[in-house]
Amino acid sequence: MMLGMALKMAKWFLALLSLFVFTFFAVRIYNSQRGLPLDVWHTYAPQELSKTEIDAADWEAYLEAEAKIFASLRTNVSQQLTPEEQVPFNRYFEGSPVYPGHFARDWNRSYLLEPAGPPIGAVVLLHGLTDSPYSLRHIASRYRDRGFTVVAIRLPAHGTVPAALTKVEWETWLAATRLAVREARRRAPEPAPLHVVGFSNGGSLAVKYTLDAIEDKHLARVDRLILISPMVGITRFARFAGLAGLPAMLPAFAKAAWLSVLPEFNPFKYNSFPVNGARQSYRLTDALGTQMSLARREGRLTALPPVLTFQSVMDFTVSTQAVLSGLYDHVPANGSELVLFDLNRNVKFGPLLRSSAESALSRIVPPRVRNYRLTVVTNAGEGTDDAVERVVEAGATAERTQALGLQYPKGVFSLSHVALPFPLSDSLYGLTPDQTEDFGVHLGSLAPRGERGTLIVSLDALLRMSSNPFFSYMAQRIEEHLPARPVGDATEQGGERVQSPPQAAPPRRGLPSTAPDNPAAASGDRPAKKRSHR
């Protein structure tokens, strides 16, 4: 009797499970077939170097392979567009103002910046998912001006077509990270400091490489980590992202391989996003979490270099809480620091603001003693947009406050995941874009009004804060940890930064023969006040 009842329950369970699976895939197929059709940039994926090939390559070989990839894009994408696809804001149309190939520099490609004199250090820049080397160009110029060689690599499957992300695996990104570090160390050998800056998905790669280098003596050790909105933890849905793409195994349901299919009007970032992109990000963060736990149990985290992280309290892409629980709760007392940008508490949105947002900061960082310095950038008080930093030193609980001489812009209720590496003056993403530089569109200053359902992209995407009013503060905090600038490279006069004209580097095979163009000629945001306590 008991056996019969167990069999009956098992049959009911299997029936319910089958119904759930059928419903899941039916809904997934239905949703995937709605919206825009797949275009050639969703179906053609250029051939990237494999993990093994990247590990065997040097910087010049990587750039040569990259040049072939971009040539293939012109042949297989730009020259294959139908008349309907040859529209002004298609980044793959050669007649478009946002076509990257017409700019003075195509920031989708890997680049190397060198200081005027001998380098005193090297830094590797790792951009985010769906992103390109454009995203860290302002940080790059700051390092270059301070005498560092800058290696900014285009991670495989980025900067080309979104279809490339349907084929890539995260191990290939890590191989590219190793290559970039090898080149950085070749140009600035020890004992010159080696820094790694990682934005978003690049942040998880930066931490992963750092842990690998602690375990493998053949890898160059990192002296300092700078993380910007690091993807240490992402949403639980990403764990099951691979299931969402299963219907795409049937050609009729190819769109199921995509979480979003959108027009590509951003010259330096994909708008469309495939399932595999989410899946690889999850696999990377999962591998990082496993390695972090093992390193903690075996006592290897004592070898971690100092970590400086900048993170918005409000972040819809990554888990701010995971930055603490997955990383900072385990760093040794080595001079690390976490800088959080609070929401603007002077914006009076009343019931429009979620109660969870109002209390997010206190939930994330309750009062306690920590191994790292905690800095919160927030309003000076009620009724003011003026910003202050509230600092609690490592090992302490007392808080001190200092004015920054900066403000939250009117109407901006918070920063965002994507905003941090861009000053307000960034020509593409800035709220007050620099008019001397033109990438065909000023996405950060758009303020559309009209009827819902009219635009082909969501208003969320257009209204998301995409530049950082505190960029000058962030840059200053990074520069505090750099060696003294060499004589003749730049000088300080009355608190203003005065650069010597950059000297052109000798032409290199596969490298641009000119010195870096002007990635941050007019940073636009107000300079932060000098910090008296550092």
C-alpha cells in the first residue's frame, strides 16, 4: 500500500514537473519570437583566437588577429546590409554618424598608451561585459599622465558584433587578461608597480587573475587592484540562463538564444544581449567564488594586494551586497578600501522611491569594525545637494566627515552600475557632454518625453544615469596611490593639472603609430578639493 502511494505521488510529481517544463519553454519561445528580427550582426560571429592561441601569443600577434576580425566585420556585416538596415543610427552602416571606423580612434580596439618618458609603472585595464576599451579611457589618460604604461585590451567577443558573445567562454577572457599583464610587465619590469583596473565583468577577471597569480609563481603578481562596479555577484537568474537558450537549438527558435534584441546605435557597446553572455558571467563569478572560498580556508588571502573599489549603492546589474560578502569580508588588513556612492537623499520623490532603496545603505554596511577603510559619498545633510565623504578607518568605528566641493546634479536620484567610469563631460555618456568630441550621438544627455511604447528601446535604458558627477573625486582617490610623477612628464601648478605635450611613440607592428588622442581633454566635472587628511 505504501509502495503504491509512493508510485502515485511520483507520477504526480513527474506530471507537474513536465507541465512546468513545457510551460517554461512555451513561454520562453513565445517571448523570444516577439520584437525585432535577428539581423546579420546577431548571426555572424567573427573567428576570435582561442584560449590556447592567446596564451601562446604576444601583444602584436593579438593586435594582428584583431585587425583581421575588424576587416571581416566590414566584409561580412557592413557590406552585407540591406537597404532597410542602412539607417543613420546603425553602428554597422558605414554611412552612419555612429560608425566607429570613421572616428579619429576606434575605441572598440585594444590600445596601448605610453608616458612621455620612461614608464614608472604599468596598468592593465579590463572593460565590462558587452562593453569595449572605450569605457576606461578616462582612467587610462590619468595613469598615462602619471608616468604609467597603459595596456587596455579588447576582451574576446567584444567591440565587434553582439553575435560574438553567443560563442565565447569566460576562460578566453581570462587568457586575454594574462596576455595583457604579460605585455604590461614586459614594458615596465619589476620592481615597477603593476596595477589592474577592472570595470564590471572586468572586475571579476581582475580578482580572478590576482588569485591565480598568488597560486602560480609563473604569473606576474598584482601590486594594487582598482575595481569599479565589480561583478562579484549577479542575479540568481543567471544560474539558469543556459536553460532559457535551449529552444535555440531548433533553427526556428533561434531568437531564444537572446535575452534582448535591440538596434545597435551605441558605437562602443552592444545593446542586444545573448543568453550565453549571462551564462558566462555566472560561470566566471561562480568560479571566482569557489576559488575565493578555497583561498580563505587555506590562508592564501593574506597575500592579496590592497584593493580599492568604487561601487554605487544602487546597482541593478550586480549585487552591491556581494561586493562585501564575496570580497571585502575576506580581505586582510592591508590598506584596502571600499567607496560607496549613496543615493541623492535631497531628491524628493516621496512614494515613488522604493522603501528598500531608502534603507539600502544601512542594510549593506551596518556599524561594525572592519579590516578595510569604508568611505561613503553622500549628501552633507537634509535639503542640500552638496556631497561629503564619511570615512570609517579600518579597525575603527568612529566616523569623520569631509566636504568634497562637489554636488549631486539636480534631478539625479542615484548613480548606476554603468555611470562610474565616465565624467559628466564624456561625449557619449556624459550628462553635459564635451562638444569638442563627437561620436555621432550624446546618449547621456537624452531626456525623452512622449508616449510609452513609441520608442524601440525602453525608457529605463535611456534614463539610466550614465556618467559620474564624482568622477574627479574617484580619479583623485586612484591617483593617491600612484608614485610621484616623473620630472618633465607633468607638473602641479596652483592645484591645476598641467600636462606636457605627449611625445609620439615609435611605430609598432600592429599598433597605432600616434600618441593617444585626447580621451579626457576637458573632464568637465568640478575638481574635488584637496584632501587634508591623506
